[in-house]
Amino acid sequence: MVVQSKRPIPRHMMSDIKTGGKKPDFVSEDSWENWKQKWNTPKLQKVCDQNSKNRKSKATIGGSTPSTHTGGTATHYEHGKRLARKLGRPPTAPELFVHTNTKNSDGKTFINEKSKDVNNAI
């Protein structure tokens, strides 16, 4: 018998489960069948297709690239803690923005024009 947790499954993990197509051990047969049915509905397929197009889009309003950052899987909170240790004080919002939107956190090489434009505006 599989005991299901009341805690929600993180999005990235759910995506891996969906694309993998294999039922994880911690998911009951009933839940697995319900998920597969929901994943195959035309409404959800339409949403998934649109989201995929949005992620692959080269430009958004104003011609800038989609929002992205160089933080990897670490949260902005975690980057803020690391930057605070490095600076010896809590970072300002603009400092954290530059840290997560420049290549190798160099503070100079912005990852795209949108990040550079936002930095120049703040």
C-alpha cells in the first residue's frame, strides 16, 4: 500500500513525472490514472502548447528577450544570503538583481538586453 503525502509535489518534479511517463512508486494507481486523463484533455494540451511557445519566444513586449536569470536552481533568497556573506551586509534589491542577471555574477556582462535595460532604469 502506498501512503500519499498531503504535501504538494514541486512543479519541476511534476513536470519530470509527466514527461517521463512512468508512475513513481509514491503515486497510487488511482492518482496516476487521474493524472494521465487530465494531462490528455484538450484544454490542458492547449495551455501546455501555449506555455511552450511562450518559453521559446525570442522576444516579448518591447522586443526584449524573455525574463531569465543566472541563478540556477537556487532561490533568490538563497542568492541573497550568499551575497550578504560576501558583502558583510544584506544586499540591496539592485545588487541582488545584478548578481542574478550577469554572467558569472560579474556585475558587468548582462545576460540579455532586457536585464541591462532594467538595471539602467533602477
